[in-house]
Amino acid sequence: MDAFEKELQDRILSLVKAESYKPLTVHEIQEVLGIEQAAEFKELVKMLVQLEQNGIIVRSRTNRYGLPEQMNLLRGKFIGHAKGFGFVVPEEVVGDDVFIPPHEVNGAMNGDTVLVRVAGDSHGDRREGVITRIVERKTTTVVGTYVERDGYGFVLLDDKKLPMDVFVEKGNTLEAVDGHKVIVEITHWPDNTQSATGMIVKILGHKNDPGVDILSIIHKHGIAVEFPQEVIDHAMSVPTTVQEEDFFKRKDLRNDMTITIDGADAKDLDDAIALVRDDDGSYRLFVHISDVSYYVTENSPMDAEAADRGTSVYLTDRVIPMLPHRLSNGICSLNPGEDRLTLTCEMKVDQNGKVVEHEIYPSVINSNHRMTYTDVYEIIDNQDEELSKKYEEIVPMLNDMAKLAAILRQKRQDRGAIDFDFKESKILVDEEGWPTDVVIVERTVSERLIEEFMLIANETVAEHFHWLQVPFLYRIHEDPKEEKLQRFFEFLTNFGIVVKGTGNQVHPRALQEIVESIEGLPEESVISTMLLRSMQQAKYFEESLGHFGLSTDYYTHFTAPIRRYPDLIVHRLIRTYLFEKDLSQTTISHWSARLPEIAQHTSERERRAVDAERDTNALKKAQYMMDKIGEEFEGVVSSVTNFGIFVELENTVEGLVHVQNMNDDYYRFDDRQMIMIGERSGKQFRIGDEVEVRVISVKPEEQAVDFEIVGMKQNFRGSRKETPKVIHSGGSKGKGQGQKQAAGGSRGKKDGDKRNKKYEKPKKKFYEGIPKKSKKKPKRK
């Protein structure tokens, strides 16, 4: 788009977005904009057509142009469901999602950008609508399994939110055979006259070949695995060791005692820490973060690729890195005994956990020890003699670190930060990627220590640049929506918890009190999950709006530039503003224009990575349960729907008890109380109930495990005290970011990386008593 086209587009959008604007014809727009030349009028018509095609403006039946909302339309993203219906998430904040019945989808597929007309007779607080136009298809290539039926080829799609099969003509199969996992390009989307057709563009392998299952998920989400050659070439040009000239204007901290603390299998060490106790009792905390932006410069091939990927992706037995291994595991990894370039956030923290002084500067370090979470835990909590002797020079510092982390944690809790402590699992796989066990991991003092230090560094950096009032990238977590929070409060009454006040005046401290009140109780996990679902998703944003969950006004992501692109941008901005002292209008304008797009793109890439990880975990857990059919387990009701109840086992494997398999009665779903009620017996199933289930089927290709109820162990409502616990929601609304989950992690993948956490196999497996022969790995046909 040249300068004239850009100016014309801006003039049109300024006109139609004006409060006084009423839809106008093309000639009326021509007159208002003062366009007289024939050539300019031609460009005006072309621009109006282009904006209409992109769904930014809409043309009415009387050929008048206006914004979608001026025509009772909304532009948004369609979220499809396997049963045919879906929801449209509006691009602008104009209320809740719009429900689209199956007969009003009009060919839209999951992820498409659409225009929707909201119906005037929407029921209650749920808006309904009809899709009037597909503005943009999310993708033209999809992943599925090739099958042959009566001599014809079809691809059964992996994404169940795309309720269709794709017909493939004989000349477009790439000679795929029945059972091949393939990538198919859609050449015709389904309509009222024709089903979807396509052509196979790549064969991933047979569905039963080792590794093809996860590879299919990777391609399903459009995640790039291999780096382009120009990116590899750029990475190869980066030196493998720090050069003397790299020390220019850096503080030399190589003689300071510095350590890294990571999981035993971590290879990309992007943060190191050091702590000194001052004479006045305060702490001087050093958080050193790998200076990735020194090597990955703006608009370089590596930068463009990292920007597109947005984040590293961690999938059970593999990592898809944001940066080539030459950097992520090499010059940018803070390996012990090697000089490394870093950005340091040095903070003086008083005995109450307040940062009273801070400084951000470029530095060079040489890490003394590469510590693991397990070893640090054994030294601090168990005073392991052998390890304490091996690392005797840093034991006092580790103990001081634990004390400071406890102070910082208490300070966060006092201000109202919400700290979820969900049960997490680790999936163990063999050399072929087949799951051999699912074990619970524990979050120890060592993980909490690193989490607290990364959180305080992120807050300090964010506040520094907030007051500088320059374009910057923040991590925000907006206040919960009132209606969702109110529904959660109603849900809590089932557990004897009453929240005084309404959802529009809640302080995060009240939600943290809820979390504290259920600690150690059987229903802790399900209530925490429901609370998390009632909150908004954290995201990247160009304005400092604070973070509700952490209950802080200032937050960013600074601590993981190897694996998160927003952190790399933050480092680049720090270099520009603080080190290069570039506060020119050109620079300010440049970043003001770029940051909104970067924030939106990286937030989407983060969600894509989370979805891929969730799919992979569900697949591996289903595979693990394949030889458990007919066996019985204890679990907790984790969700209740109109089609059945979900039950989570002790090891976090979740399965569905479909309503058609609840044969002892006719059950109906009460959506206000979220319970399933038997018509004759009055038996009730609620979230949090302990039940005994039997595995009746497993469908790994659908990531599904099916249970049936064989017994009910306990009803929590009957075991709680009759006097309800009352929590007051009052107080001013806090801004803030609280929990690791809502914040999306404070340290990159390490913040919640199941691969890096200390885990122990339970002495008694959750399926103890099963005959050994039933534990054999099932044959993959």
C-alpha cells in the first residue's frame, strides 16, 4: 500500500468511525472527502471494495457504506463445535460471545473471521446470531487420516471442530494409502450443493508410526518445525563464544557468585541469580537474563522467524524452539564456567519485600554452578549433607534466597495476589514416544524461589517503563467479567461458601481467600478450576493496565527471551531507551505503531502453543489408558454438562461418563447449579463429588476416555460444616497479576514446565492391584 492509498484508507475510516456518521453512498463519501479527479474517484471505489472484502466496512442493500456495528453486524472469530454449532468472539469489546445455531453457520469453519448479525430475539443473557459472510478463512490446509470408501478417497479431519470430511480425487492423493496421516489443501469448502474437496500436499506417515501422532498435532496447529535456510545461515554467523569487544559499556560481574536453577533436563538456561545480604538486613537481588537481543537484531532473518513463531512449544517428548539451537542451547544459554552477555535487574529489597532501589543495565557474567530444582530442594528443605558439602560455598546464599522468596510470597499474598496450586502431572514416555506412566509432580521451594524472583524482576522492569511513559509491551490480566464471577459465586454456595457482594466490586484478595479456605480439601482442585475459568485470559498489550491475578499495577515479561518473543521485544526496548538513550520522536512513533500488532500476534501464538500442549497431553493420557479398559479407579467429578459428567482420576487423567451410560436412572442437567439429578432416585452428581468409575472405552484418535459410574464414595456437601464460610468481596478493585497460570508464567516455559519439575513415582501406583499382564503396552495395529 503506497502513501496515497494509506492516506485514503485513513480518511475513509476516520469518516465512518465519527460519532455523527450515518451510512453514505459512494458519491456522498466522494463529496464529503472532497474528491474531484476521476483517477482519485477510481481509487476511492477500489479502496471501498477492499475494505468491504476485509469486513472492515459493510455495504447495505441500498449501497450505503458503514461499519459492521452500524448495520447491526459484528466482525469476529468463529469458534466451531463438533456438533455443528459455534460461537463468534467479537473483535471489539461489545459484550459476550454470540451463539450460532447449526443452521445459521452458513459454511463457516473453526477459526474463520466472519460477519454475524445478532438476532433481535436472543434468549436471556445469551445473544444468538446468524453468520452473513465469511471474511477470511483461517487456513486452507488441514490435517487428517486418509481412508478409502468404495473406491473413493476421503480425509477424516483431526480437528473435530471442523465437522466435515474432505473428498480427494484419485489424481490428488500423492498415492496415500488407508491410514496415512496427511495434510490436505481445501480446494472447495462445503456448501448446500457440494461437500468439501481437496488435494493432499504432504504425507506425514502412517497413523501408527512412532511420533506421527504428535507430528499431526504440530501440523494441525500450523506450527513450523524446521527453520528456513536463511535463518540457519544467520544463526551460523553468530560466534560461539563471547568476544572482547562485546564487553563494551557492560558491568563486569564475572567475579560475583552467580548460579542458575533449572530442571535437570533443561538446556536453554536464560536466567541466573545472585543474592547479597547487606549490613542493614536488606537483600540485594541480581536477576541476570540472557541478552538475546544483542544477537537477534531487529528485522534480521532470525528475528523475523522468532516473531512469527512467537514462543517455543513444549510437547511431552520434544521442544519446538523459537530460536535455533545454536543460540538457545549455545551462546545465549547461561552455561556454567562460560562468559555470557546478560541484562541485569539489580534490586535492593527491604525486610518487608519492598523494592527500595533498582537498576537495569547490560552486564557480563560467568555462572559458578548449574543447579537443579531437585538439588536446591534437598539442600534447603532436607539439609542433605552430601549436597551441602558439595555446594558449601553457595549454601548460605541458597538459604537467604529461600528467606527472601518467602518474604516476597507473603507480600504478594497480603496484597491479594491469587496463587493457584493445581495438581500437575508428567507423562513419561519410552524411546518411541509411547506413554509408560503418568505421575504427579510437586512444586517445591526451589520452583517457588525462582518464580518469586522472576515475578519481582518483571514487576520492577514494568514499573520503570510505565513511569518513563514510552511505548512498551506489558503483560496484562483484566478484571473478571461481572456475570462470569457472579455465576462462580453462586456455584460456591454448593460448597458452603458465601461471598458477600457482587461480581462488579470484587478485590483479588477475596478470591485468594476462597483459594485459602479450600486448601487441602477434596474439592480444592475443582473450585480452583472453576475460579480460573471465571477469569479472563492474560495477554500482551501495549498499555500498562495492570494484572488482576497478581494484584499489581505493573507487569511485563522480561525473563525468558530465549523462548518468548515478547521478552525479546522488551529487551530491545530496554536497549533502545536506557542504553542507547534513543527517545527520538521517530523511535517513539515506530514502536507506537508496531507494538499493538506484536501484542496481538504473540498473544495468539501463546494460545496456539497452549492448545497444542493440551491436545498432546490428552492424546498421551488416552494412549496410556488403552490397556486399562474394564478396570476401576477413584476420581472426582471435574465438570458437569448436559451430555454427561467428566471425572478426573488421581493422576489427572480425565474421562467422560456420558449420560447414556448412566443407566440407573433418567438424569437431567440443572445448568444453574451445575448438577445432574436423577428423576426417580433424586441422586445428584456435582462438581467435587468423589466417585468410583470403570473404564469402558478409549479412543486415542479423539483424545477421549469413557467411564461409567460404579460407586459414589462421598458427597462433600454432606461432610462440610453447616455454618457457611462468608467471604466479603469488598474493597477497591485491584489491578494485578497473580498466579502463574493467569500470568502465563513469569519465567517462560520453566514457570509451569512439567518437564522441569521434580517428580517422584508414587510408592503405590493409582492402579495398584491390576494384574501385571494388563499393564502391557497394547499393540499398535
